[in-house]
Amino acid sequence: MASMSDAWAHDYSDLSPGTTSSMSPPPVVCIAHAPAVRKTQMILHALIRKQEYSARTVAITASALRNNPADYTAFAVRRLCLTQARDTHVSNLARMLEEEFAFTGDFVEMFPKNYQLWGHRRWLADTFAISDSNGKSEEDTQQCLLDEMAFAHVAIEDDNKNYHAWSHRAYFLQKAANVLPSAAADRMFQAEMAYTARLLDVDNSNNSAWNARHLAVTLLFESATTSHDTDEAQARVDAAMASETAFALARLEVDPSNEAVWSYITDLVAPADDELARVPWRAHAAHAAAAAAATLDALASALVNKDDGKTAANALEYRLHRACQASSRAENAENAREACEDARAACKSLERVDGAMRAGLWRFRRECI
């Protein structure tokens, strides 16, 4: 594809660029652009009206993106150029794709939080390297997925809270579950868990890494439960749950004030019939989750009386959550009443230890139980 520097190497003299009023749709307000920017926009829209998706169209979109990196129209036109090249079976499509991948790679270094850019890169990889898998081997498809994970990693290295990059990794990790055989997909899920573990070694409060890990382990559980061998599925889920709850509990014991870990493990050990977390794999994980929950219950009870307000608040929030779960699952009125009493007691304690900013919230929660 054309680089940003060669847009004006093409001849546009045959075009009638028109004025801003001829743009479709016409702008609500005509922005006072610099003459060079206005010229680029008029040429681009003249090519759009002509429905010409050629090399010079690609070149002018590059110039437009240099002027405005968030120009959605320019990205959309580049996609039309590539799609038409594919549909008309042009001989240089492979080179065009190679240059477009390079273009997005260079662009993301300059604008790592450009929403339109990440969407364009995702479309590019998904359309031409993953979904269009004609003639591609399983190894080729897997390598494409790994390349996109690595592409996002570069941005995460610079800013480990770049949600565009994390979303990119999440998209292609989920894609692996759909396009790869189970064993190959599982290896990718496990690799993502190892990746997030390394990041959590650096910053145990990295919410982005915990979220990515939650997706990876969920995909691993879902993959295990697709096995036709029930005993094998049960064994795989038990092993994964035991390993993951041990990982989370170890992190929690190191830093019990870490709200991210509490949220992570609370969802992990949710009972199979929990209304907010009812998914098929939880039925297989029920025994292992219950064992981990018992350990977490004991840890929460030990931490409630801690002087550290944040630590006690996290433990109390967990106890409140568990009491509400018990209330909704109670088999009789007496059990429901006891669970509600436990929930109200947790709210009352939270009003005290977490009352600087959220006393009203916990009072409201208590009154609603």
C-alpha cells in the first residue's frame, strides 16, 4: 500500500474536486482547514464519488490520515480498496496486504490509542489472515493469531492499561476458540494466563491483566466442557480450577487489600446456580469451586477484624456477596432469614470501616435486604 509520503506522486488532474458543499453527506459546519488539508479532502471525496478504489485512492487516504489520524472515512476507503482488490483477484494483493500490515504497525507506534486504527487493524487481520483461510494451514492460522497477540503486546509494553491493545488481544483469543482445534486453542489460553501472570508479578493490581486472565481461564473451562468424555471434561475442569484458585489465593494472601483479586476469585468460585454467573462449565467446576470458596470464606473471616480498613472492607464485601448468594439459594425460609441477617450485618460493618465515602451506599444496601 502507499506510504504517507507518496500521496502526491500520483496525478489527480482528471478529477473535479468540487467544494465542501459537494461532499456526501455535506458537512453541517464547514471547518476552516488549511489549504493543503482541504485539497486532500476534496480529492478523496471526488474519488469516493467516482467509486475509484485504486492505488492513488490509497495514497490520498494516507495523506488524509497524516492530517487527521482519526479520519474514519479514510480508513473505510482503505478497506474498500483492499476488498475490491481481493474480489477482482489482483495479482499484487499479497504485497498490498503486507504493506497495509506495515502501515498499521507504523501508525500504532505514533498513535497507540487511536480507536479507528485498532478497529482497522482488527478488520485487516480478521478478514485476510484469519477468516479468509482458503489455502492456509492450521499452523498458518495459529501464527496469524499469535502475530496479532504480539502486535497488541508491543502497545501494552508501553502502557499496560491501553484498553485498545487489551481488547485486541481478547478478540483474537476468543477467535482462537472458534478457528483452532481444541488442543491448539487451549495452548493459546494457557499462554495468555502465563502472560498475565508475568504482568501481575510486576503489578498485582493491574486490573487489565486480571480481566484478560479471567477471559483466558473462562475460555479454558469452556473448552474443557466441550469434550464428549464426561470424565475427561470433569478432570480437566477440576485441574484448571484447582490451579487457578490456588494462584488467586496466593496473590490474595500477599496483598489482601487488592480489590482486583477479590473480584476475580469471587467470580471464579461462584456456585453453579448463581443467577449472575450461570454458565455450563460451572456445573463441572462446582466441587473444586466449593473447596476454594471454603478457603476464601475462612480467609475473609480472619481479615474482617483487621485494623486495615481497606482489607476489612474487601473481606466484608465478599461476605456480603456470599450472604446474598446464600439467600437467593436458600431451601427454606429459616435459611433465607439467616442469610439475610448475615448480609445486613456485613452492610452494618461496612458502614463503619468503609464509611468515609460509601456509608450511604451500605446503609441503602442494608435497608434493601
